[in-house]
Amino acid sequence: MRVDGRRVLETLKANGKEWCPELVRRVEDDGILRTAVIVRPGPDLHVIRLVEHLEREVALGAAEIDCFLLVQNCKDSESESRWAFCEEVNGRGMHAKSMVWRPASGSKELENAFLNAIMTICDPSHCGFSSPANRPVLSQASLESVPAR
């Protein structure tokens, strides 16, 4: 997923949030935030294998991924695999968030969860789904795809 990075940075600043300097520089350099979204049907996840694959993508891939977002469709919002995923990715110097979203929740809930994840992507202590009530206001235009260069 590619989003307008400059607008995201403006929204971070307006909401008193910060990212780590490394991620800010990457987004400022080309104006795009590149997020790899991994969708899992439930709580089962082979964390180490997935993270090793993602690490190879960061090191060798052509997609120039900035961060990862794990989306799980499961009833257990405190899934151990979600926390293990974020801890493992963040521990390897990459940026990750996870969130639980069930299709029955609707697209607005997905948007809220995605926005919360982006706002705190550099803070491992906030890994997971944040309450929609705490989400910053970010317009739908920020989520529109940016044309490839």
C-alpha cells in the first residue's frame, strides 16, 4: 500500500505524534509511505518464518518497503502471535504494527485501525490495535494511491 507520506507527516505533527528520524527521512525523501500489508485469517502465525521473509524483502526487495502491517481476522484481539510478530520485526530494526479486523466490522473500522497503526508505527510499545476513539483525523485523500514513478 502506498500513501501520501507528506500528508501523513503533517498529520503526525498536527496530532503531536512523532516517528523515528529514520522513517521520517525515508518518507520525506520521496513523499511516499510504502506499507506491506499481511492479512491472516486467524491467530495462527509462524512468526519467525514470516519475519525472516520480510527481512529478506527489506534487504533485497525492489518494493522499498518502509513498514509492515499485520491484519488478523480473529476473535482473540490479544493474540500472542500479533505481539510476537511486532516484537520480532521491531527487534530487527524494522517497523511493524498489528491489528485485528473482522470483515463484519466494516470498512470504516478497518480505516480507523489502519490510521491508528500508521500514527504509531515507530513505537513498539503501542503494537496492536488502538481504540478508534483515540485516532487522529486524517482525510480519505491521504489514503489514495500515489502513482508509480
